[in-house]
Amino acid sequence: MTLAAAADTIAAVATAVAPGEGSVAIVRLSGPEAEAIGRRLFRPAGQRQVWDSHRVLYGHVHDPASGECIDEVLLLLMRAPRSFTRETVVELHGHGGVIAVQRLLELVLAAGARRALPGEFSQRAFLNGRLDLTRAEALSDLVTARSRRAAQLAMAGLDGGLQRRIGELRGRLLDQLAELEARVDFEDDLPPLDGTAVGDELAAVAADLRQLVDDGDRSLLLREGLRVAIVGRPNVGKSSLLNALSRSDRAIVTDLPGTTRDLVDSAVVIAGVPVTLLDTAGIRPTDDPVERLGIARSREALAAADAVLLLHDLSEGWTAADEALRAEVPAGVPLLLVGNKADRLATPPGPGLAISAREGSGLGALGQALLACCGATDAGNLALALNRRQRDLAASAAAALDRSLAAAADGLPWDFWTIDLRDAIGRLGEITGDEVNEAMLDRVFARFCIGK
Ligand SMILES: Nc1nc2c(ncn2[C@@H]2O[C@H](COP(=O)(O)OP(=O)(O)OP(=O)(O)O)[C@@H](O)[C@H]2O)c(=O)[nH]1
Ligand SMILES: [Mg+2]
């Protein structure tokens, strides 16, 4: 099936619209009307400027209704097909600031453009053959990368490595499918097929896919990060630890047990892995209704986190209450036991690592231990990384190959092998974009940010 990009003109703010101020903001238009809309709104300063493609014009944007001057801008015209979307693209580089750029966008919309959906520019680039699917996704991953390593991995995807790797595996499966289908149709005219060789090849591709899936799992940590709940009895130093790891005064610290009442989060990067730390209210029996609500949230955080850091106080040792908290951590959730206040160590030390949040000692080892208990330490060595969608597709392709091999082991005829083999090829085609449909593309690009 060939899919085509819609033929209308879309517009969005292409620069970050975080609260605050930027010095430049860009409104981007793409589509057949882009240049006409630009001409309607933009007046070049001076007579000598011409509307050439890939030239920057300097001038002002006016509201055609009121004549009011809205912004001083640079206009960049890129006529089709030499643009990101292969459509005519106009960029208006205005002065930053959320209000100014929103006015610019509103004028562009009033002049005939439609507000772009998330990822719609990239979707058009893909549909017009400018980008393959893995590269388009890598672009989105680059934009949303939360750590330097995640950005590096996204750049590797942009380089086309993933497209080639998956394309190569898919090609090998297509070769086998061709062999099998030929036998289904012309068994008598062809030399007999070596079923073992076909099986070996399918198994080899399945093994490669599993490796990619494993790497993908580790890279998901780099992309999406870990949510780590710091839990423990009151006053053991949870908030002090959050502050020490985030080098901030984000959480209130006092010597009164029961200081923290609500969840406090802080984003940090540990050895290249983005980590969201959650400081929680100290868990203890209490009649205070506010504290009880806080403790209920601590328990929710404990149950939902990717990993739990259970902190205890080395000046008091490992107590029965600490043991009771350990029992609350759901099975299968990585758990790291850490003793704080090593500067006031009482004998004997409790289980786990010893740190001092106050003095900042042991924090490097803590970071490493945290990543290790989540299986994230060697994520730094990955060269290629599947995102969640690609990972799931690769996993189901590998499972389909297993089914195909099972059909072979059962001695079923060739056409039974091909059903699952075709399924595996289809899944890999969804990764590379060779086999796509509109609904699936809409889902993929909807994850992108607006303006991308
Ligand atoms: N000696 C010593 N004191 C510490 C250390 N870390 C924290 N403290 C002190 O322990 C007390 C409690 O610290 P918090 O960080 O508020 O403890 P918390 O676990 O968040 O307590 P709640 O919010 O009440 O659950 C404060 O007086 C801190 O200064 C440490 O490493 N050494
Ligand atoms: Mg606290």
C-alpha cells in the first residue's frame, strides 16, 4: 500500500515552548500554501530582497486585518522538494517569548494554515520518502533525550545503523521465505530443500533479534530513566539524601521525625542514566491525619517505583521496623539497602551500603549500586538501541520465528512454516517502515512532540 501525506498546509511552533524566555522562537509551516501565507503576513524591509528559496529575508510580520506590526522576523523559505518534509517549508524566526510566538502562530493559522498534530512534520517527511521510519523515531528520541548517553544512542539511530541492521535480518528472512514458497508451489520442479539449513538460519536470526531486544531493554533505562523511591523510617535522612544526590535544597530537612509529608521528586543523571528520585514521608504508625496521608503516598510510591532505596540509620542500626519495611517491597522490584549517617556509625553496621548524606560520602558507590541492581550498568556500551515500540516488534518477530521452528520440528509441511515466518517479516517491516498502515503511523508519530 502506498500512503500519501495530506495536501494541506500545517504550522506549529518548532522551538521549545517551555515557560520562560528564549531569544529566538520559530514558527514552521509546511505545505502547498506555505509560501502564499508567508507572503500575506511578511513584509521585507527594503526593496531589494527577493523571495528566493533557501535565502533568508529580513522584515516584519503584520496582522493583515489591523495592519499591526507583530514581530521583527527572519523568514526562511525552502521550496519543495528541498526541505525537511519535501514540501514547501517557511520558517518565521521571531523573537522568543511564549506570548510573541503564540501571536505569530495564531496569525499563520488565521491566514489559512492548520495547527500541526504532534509529529506531523516528521510524518510528512517519512511519507514523502525523506526519512525512513527508524531515523524519524531517532529524531524524536534525540529531541526528548534526558541524558547525554541517550542523545548519543539517538544519534546512532539517526545514522541509519538500526535501519540497516533490521533491514538485513528481514532480508535474510525474505530469502528463506522465497525458498519455502517456491517449494510450496513447485515442489516437483526444484531440487529438494534442506530443512535443517532453513531452520538454522531462522534460529540464527531469532537469536540476533533476542540480543537486540535485550540491548533494547537496557537502553530503555537510558531513554526513559528510572524512578527510584527513597523510603525508610522517619528521620533516617531520606530528604538529606535526595538533596545530596541532586545537589540542591529541594526537600526540607529537620531533626524532627515526620518532616516530609508529601512526595518530592528530583531528576538527576547517574552515570549517564536519567533517574527520578522520589523522597517520601517516613513510614511509621501515627495518629496524625496529615502524616497518615503522606505515608499512604509513600506506600504507593514504594509499590510503583522501578527500584526502591530502603534507607536506615546507622546510628541506630537495622531495626525490626526496618525489617518490616523491607517485607513491604514487592517481589521482583530491585531493592537497595543503604545505611545513612555512617559518620555516627554504631556497631554492628546494618546490611547494605554505608553512606553519609550529610558529609556526602559513599554517594558514588551508591549510584553505581543503584544502576547495578537495576541491570543498567552496562547500558553505556550499547551501540544500537531499540525504542519501546521497536523492541516489542522485534520480540514478537523472534517469537514468531520460534513458532515457525516448532512447526518444522513437528514435521509439518512447508506452508506451515511460512505462516509464522511471514508474520516475523511483517513485524520487522513495521520497524523499518517497509510494511506500514495509516493507523500504525498515526500511533508512532503521535508520540512525537508538536512542531517536530
Ligand atoms: N550525622 C548525620 N546526620 C544526618 C545525616 N543525614 C541526615 N542527617 C540528619 O538527620 C535528620 C533527619 O534528616 P532528614 O533528611 O530530614 O530525614 P528524613 O528521613 O527525610 O525524615 P522524615 O522526612 O521525617 O521521614 C536531620 O537532622 C539531618 O541533618 C548524616 O549523614 N549524618
Ligand atoms: Mg524527609
